[in-house]
Amino acid sequence: MTAKTCLLSSLLFARTCVSAAEPGPPIACNLGALTAQQRKDLKQIGGRVISAITTSRELSDGYSFHVDSAGASLMEVAQWLDLWRRCCPFYEFRIDLRAADANLWLSVRGRPGVKEYIPVDVPRLASKLPK
């Protein structure tokens, strides 16, 4: 191994270690990141999506929710997440859609501590969590 290769390997390893140690955004919402209209939309659209949740599953780092597409469309779920991510960037969202029957699942996950924060952040969603 040449000195140049050794140095490059060491720098890449050090960068990887620093990246893994970075905690990411704090687990706290910043409603100031939204305009008054966006806050209103977040509540209204979120209410429709949450009302359309028929079941949920616990994940190791969050929850997955089945959304009845008759109660909330894929576009409404996406709009809600777009607003929610602006004030709460520590979440990781995933939408799974099976095209054949519009079976829609929304996953809300994150690093340690995020799962426990979900029912605090969105109390209406807490009622949809598995018992």
C-alpha cells in the first residue's frame, strides 16, 4: 500500500466515523418553519389522513400505518408529509403503494428517541398505534 493510498483510506475512514457520530436534527418540532397557512394545512390534511388509518404495525424504530385510500388519497398523504417534514426534519417517512389495489402504507421512523416522540408530536396519531 502506497503512502498516498494509506492516507486516502485513513481520511475516508475518519469521515465515515464522524458522519456516523453526527446526531442529526434535534428531536423537536419547529412550527416556526411553517407559515400560518401551512400550519392550518398540516392540521387539516393530517386530520384526514389520520382518520383514514385503519390499522398500524409497530416497527423497531417507529410505526407503519395502513391508510384507506377511500378516506385519504396518495396525494394527501404526500402533502401532509411534505409539510410535516419541514417542521420535523428528524423523521424518516416512507410511502408504500401497491398499484393493483391502491393498498397504501405510511411508515414514520427515525433514530433512537423518535419512536417515543411520535405520540407526543401527533396525539391524534397516538390513538392509531397498536395496543
